Amino acid sequence: MEKHTATKLFESLSSGVRLDIYRLLVKCGQDGMVAGQIAATLDLPPNNVSFHLKGMNHAGLVTVEQEGRFQRYRANLPQMLELIAYLTEECCAGHPEQCFDQTPGACCPEAALPPISTTPSES
Amino acid sequence: MEKHTATKLFESLSSGVRLDIYRLLVKCGQDGMVAGQIAATLDLPPNNVSFHLKGMNHAGLVTVEQEGRFQRYRANLPQMLELIAYLTEECCAGHPEQCFDQTPGACCPEAALPPISTTPSES
DNA sequence: TCAATACTACAAGAATTATTGAAATATAGT
DNA sequence: ACTATATTTCAATAATTCTTGTAGTATTGA
């Protein structure tokens, strides 16, 4: 996953409104919900919900499918799993459990070095 | 986890700079990194990194520990696990695997109902 | 005490984002 | 074709965020 994709996904979840929408869709799983139903459930103006859904869809956080005059939205769960994997893919070479060990250097031997040699000082 | 906590965490990851910082810290696990080392590694102005680290720490995404005149930052992995759990805690009653089933109504029986009865129309 | 280093705090600017209301588009049923 | 419903688009304002430069605080070592 590219960094830009990840930041867009996180940005989509950084608003209370969008987080509510997403969790509602996660709750509904493959059933999804249509836009008006989402707005009614969360007691929000439909145009505001539409605004956020558009952004979430663009980010890849949700998918949309037309059903007549309804737009059915679903949480994009596979994308979320990829996002989580991206977040931890370099974590202890793919074994994030080790990160909870207290052993220094277990995950990142380079970082166990003293925190020096960071000032090139070209003068 | 409260919604506000979750949105703050996601907001912390919605910037390319902060995402880079976090992934770097995840990579280093319990070893962590000191602020200056983070700035040097990512080739960013130290005050900008400090600005973002402060926000990330306030959000609970990272922890900080003083080491003499160094500030050592670490990714708050347990918090991230809680965040992921929060995102999926209502997903199919705690069994998100089911969300990938194509069976309608398996996760959210209520949503399988027709998308009507959303317009109270008080006139 | 003095100087150097590591980091943080503050202020100012541009840039982005959120919310609302009104209008527009598209589908369904008559 | 006409009306009602479902959703989106547009415009405008308010609010927030990002970045940089400068100054300040705290620790280390001579």
C-alpha cells in the first residue's frame, strides 16, 4: 500500500461523523446501508452524509453500489486489513508480538545504538 | 475506547509526516528513537517533528520518556490494538470474519430490511 | 559559571476542511 | 409526461491545520 493511500484512509476516519458512518457500515457488514438510511440512523443532514460518503468512497474506505435510486454503501473491510498490515509490515520483520517484549534491540538493532551522529554540521 | 480518542488517533495518522514518524517508531519497537534522530532520519526540521510528536503524544499514539536531554519516543502499540478492536468491536458481534461472507443478514439482520421508514414527515 | 546541545513553545501566514442551505440530477410510479 | 423520492452538487462561511522562523528552557560537560 502506498503512503498516500494510507493517509487518505486515516483522514477518512479522523472525523467523528465519518467514524460513525464507518462503524455503522462495519456493523452492517455485507448488507451495507443506503445513504438515506445512514443519514436517518445518525440523525444527520443527508447532504452532509453524502459529502462525507463521497470522500470515504474516494479514499477507498467504503464501496458503493447503485440499487435503483438508492446508493448502497458498504465498508471496504479488505482495504482496512491491508491498512493495518501496512501499519505493521515493518514491525519486527512482520512479527509485531515481539514489540511487546522488553528486550532492547529485539526489533530494531540499529536503534539500539546511541542516539548520536545525527548532526552532520557541514561548517 | 471513546470516539474522541479514536478520531484523535486517526487524525494523528492522517498526515504523511506523522505516518512516517509512526511507522518508523513501529519499526523500532521498544527501542524507540529520540526526537533528533527521528528528524534526521526523515530529513525534516526538528521543530516540525517536535510539533507533530507533541500531537501524537497527546493523542496517545506514542509515548515519551526523558533520557537526560534526549526525549525518547516509542509507538504505543497496545493503544493501536485497542483502536483496531474499537473499529471492529460491533462487527458481526465480534466475529469480523463473517463480514466476508456473502450471506445477507448474517452480520446485521436489521439492515437486511428494506431501506424505508426513514422519513418521519411531521406535517 | 559558561558554552553547546537537544528539544520545545510561540506567533504568523497560507492552505485545507467542515457545515449548512439551496438547487440540480436521476429514478420510480402513476 | 408529471410528481415524488433519493442523492448529489454547488456556493459561502467558519473553523481548523500545516509549515516556517524565532526565541526560550533544560541538560551536559569544561
